[in-house]
Amino acid sequence: MSKETDNQNESIIPNVSEASNTLGDIRINHSVVASIVRLAALEVSGVAAVGGGFVDGIAEIFSKKGDERGVRVEEDEVGDYRIEIRVILRFGCELATVATEIQERIAEQVEQMTSKSVARVNVIIDGVRTADEKGEEDEWGDEPHID
């Protein structure tokens, strides 16, 4: 479908993103990429939640296709992903350092799993949460709370 601009990844990972082969087309829905983005961000130490609070939740109900819980995935003119993610970080972490780690982790995971390049990862920090505040990600007990 689109012209391959980077053939060096083909020897490591077969290209399964938007492509054609003898059996047919393979396409990856943006909601799948958004799920990868969300899970990759939650793996970064210092991330309390992806997406905003109640107001953002209501806005997402009426948002355009491709938005999934604080994540927006688009493609640029050459087919590379442009990603925007909204996060809430843990109080006490270095915000810029954690945001950079989020960018790197997302780009790494998306490129590895989709074999497509990531042109941009914009991280929007919507808030800071203390260890005492509970969100839906905290309910699963990913990290022990030390009081």
C-alpha cells in the first residue's frame, strides 16, 4: 500500500503493518496502537494513570475515532505514527525525566510491535497524584504503598 522507506527493520521483524502480500492486506487499527501506547506508558515508573479525570472521560465519549482513554493516534503523510498521550504522574518524580521515558518507551514498543515508525510522541501531563489518592490503575496494586 505505501512505499517502504526503511528496509533495515525487515530483516529483524517482518513487516506486518499496513502492507500487502500474496494472501491479502494487513492493517492495524489505531485503537490497537492506542492500547499499546497506554500499556507502554503504564510500565514507566512514575506514571500514576493514563488519561484525565471525569471531565476527560465525558469528552472521550464524544471524541473522534482513534482516541482511547487519553491517547490519540494519527498517521502523517508518509504513514508514520503521531501519538499524543495524556498522563497523571506520581508526586515527587521528576516530571520532565518521566515524560522523556514515556516517549522513549512508547516509540520502542509501537515500532517493535507494528514495524512502523513513530514520528512524534507528545506527552501532556494533566496532573500529579499522591500515593494516598486512588485511581483505577492503583486499584490493581501495581506498586506497594508505603506509609
